[in-house]
Amino acid sequence: MFRWKFGKYEEIEAHPEALPEGVDTEEYAIATYFISLPPTLDIWDTARAIAIEQSTGTWVPVPEETPEVRKKHVAKVVGVFEAPFPEVLAPTDVKERNYIIQIAFPIVNFGQQIPMMLSTVAGNVMCWERIKILDIRFPKKYVEGFKGPKFGIEGIRKLLGVRDRPLTNNMIKPCTGFTPQVGARLAYEAALGGIDMIKDDELLGNPTFNPIKERVPKYMESIEKADEEKGEKTLYTVNVTDRASKVLENAEKAIELGANAIMINFLTAGISVLRELAEDPSINVPILAHMDFSGTMYVSPYSGLSSNLILGKLPRLAGADIVVYPAPYGKAPFMQERYIKVAHDLVFPFYHLKRTFPMPSGGITPAMIPQIVKDLGYDIVIGTGGAIHAHPMGATSGGKAFRQAVEAVMRGIPIKEMAKEHEELRVALETLR
């Protein structure tokens, strides 16, 4: 028997607290939180309250929260760690104390899906000012309910016939406001320069001035022409983002019109919408997931979800073949350690799930490629927009400059040395800073 805070005797199995070794890790997802509290609040009371609030109970005991219900469904606090950790006396001269807590949630409470899982581990408690989810450890039993990426890194490499170098992706610029004819011309020029993928900008969905039904045939015709001339294959990721009921329709229409890849702003459309696309048999092309809106969830150091969760583990779980996320070298404010951790969550072993291509993006120029490869390796897609279309010699030369920089890295040649023999790269290094 065990006495808990309300003065009522409960069996230990029904208590909202356990040793890590006391829970079956195949039956529980373990969420790790950062939490900051004033010294007047007891961390154990707080952690237990979170576990109860996000599983069986509320702020006051209710009659039907029986020991039997709690045994099966209550979440359990399995770790509380203060940083710095006081072993003898608690600090008395601080205004707040910082903790890492771990709570194990029974997966039976939410099943093999993402919306109710996030409602459980985040839910109401994320309304507090200083609590952030750092990671979620998913059991194999939970992940087995997901198919993950259809293609992943290996599948996309096979489609393109490119085995052992970084891939390149160009976002058509300007972001929006142009006609299908203009976009098709820009796609042709970039593809002809050796770019492996052409991507709609996240701001170009299915507008009246450049609709999918007109855009896809024109872009694919231009890209196929470029492919014939350069002797390589190019993917075109069509942005199918829309309200949930329209996304699959947009994707199927794009594929019917010849699209060989699609993209979705997965956080504004919904993570489960991404999953629906990835697991639908009719969607037989790679899916690129775009990062927009993610900053609202990860930027604060004291609230939200960690960037590696929202940009790494979760879109991979939902089935993204490529994930676009900020690079710290260009215009995006992103910590390098977090940037590398996101890539790890996309490519490190994750049960049966295929590896997802990390696609660093945001103000990237050819000069940055050696550092990108040093940080992330060769299994990446390098995203670039303005550095292609703003090249003084044109977008085709912009594409060539990127491929020349990639070739230099693969051959172990400093890019400045490579630039001496390639005008496109030399001009890029001199003008795109």
C-alpha cells in the first residue's frame, strides 16, 4: 500500500510515480521536460500533478478515478533531476530552480497516432510559462503503427541515380506572385544548371494566378527538357498545402499531371495530414515537408517543443522523405548544435523507419557547402533559392556554381581553387555573400 498526497491509500501500481525500471518501456512513451519553478513550489508535487492532469485526473480527486482506472491509465513520474543538482542542501538564494523531469505515459491512452499523443504529453500543461518538451522516447510497439517515409534517403537516391554526393534543391524565387510561364522558365534554367530538385516556395500553394493545374504541366515540360539536355533527372516538388479536405485532392491532381514529387507545409496543414499523404497508396512520389510555422513551437527556451522533435522525429514518424529546416550559416537564426541534432533525428536508427533527408535551407550560398558537408555529411539535400536566381550570370550559372562547389568538396579541393577553373563558381564566391 502507499499513501499519496490526498491522504488516501492507493496501491503502488496506481500511484503517479515509479522508478524507470518499474514501467514496461514497450507500453509507455516517456516524455522529457524542462521546467522552471520558484523555490516555493515542490517539484515532486508539480510533476505528479502533471502526470495526473495529462492522464486520468484533474486538480481535485473525482469519484470515478478509481484505483483500477489509475493502475492502467495513470501516467507516472519516472525521473526528476535538478540542474545544478543539490545533494545536501537545497539552494536558498535563487528565484527559480530548473529541473528535467520525465513522465511515462501509457500508450493505450492515445493509440498509434500523433494528435492524441501530443494532446497527452503536451496538452493543458503547456499553457504554463516555463515548461518545454525536450524529447519523447517512443516504444517500438507505438512506432510499429506508422509506415514512415515511402522513399527516404536511399529511395530518392535511386530515383535520381545519384549515389554518393549531396543533392541540391532550388526554391523558385520570387516566392510568389508570378505566372506559370515565368516559373517554368526559372525551373528550366535552374534544372539545366545541374540542380537535382526544383521546389515551389512554401508561399506558393494553389493560387488563382498560378494554379497547380496550370503550373505542373508547364514546369514538368521545362524540367524534362532540361533533363534531356543535361543527362540527369530532376524532381519537382509541388506545394499541395491547403485545407485538410483539399490536400489529397491537390496531390493526386499534381501526380496525374506529371509531378514526380510533392511538398507540404506540414505544421500549418497538420502532421496527420502529412501522414495521410505518406500512407496513401495513390501518393507514389517522394514527399518534402517544409518547416514554416515551426518557430512558433521551438524558438522559446522555456516553452513549446524542441526543434529536433518538431523538425526531426515527428515528421519522420509521419512519413516525410525530406525535411526542410533552418541552417545556421545563412539568414536563419538557428543554433548549430540544435541544427545537427535535428539531422541526427532524421537519419539515426529509428526502429523500422527509413532515413529522411535533412535539407538545410535559408540564405545558403556555394561558399557554405564545405561547412555544411563537414557538419552533416553527404546524405543531405542543400536548399538554395536566391543564390541560384540572383547569380549575375543567370540561374543556370547559379546551379552550376553549386554543383561545382559540391564537386570540389567531394574531390577534397578547396572551393577557391575550384573557382579558378570555373567562372560560375568564381562569380558566385565574389558576389553572393
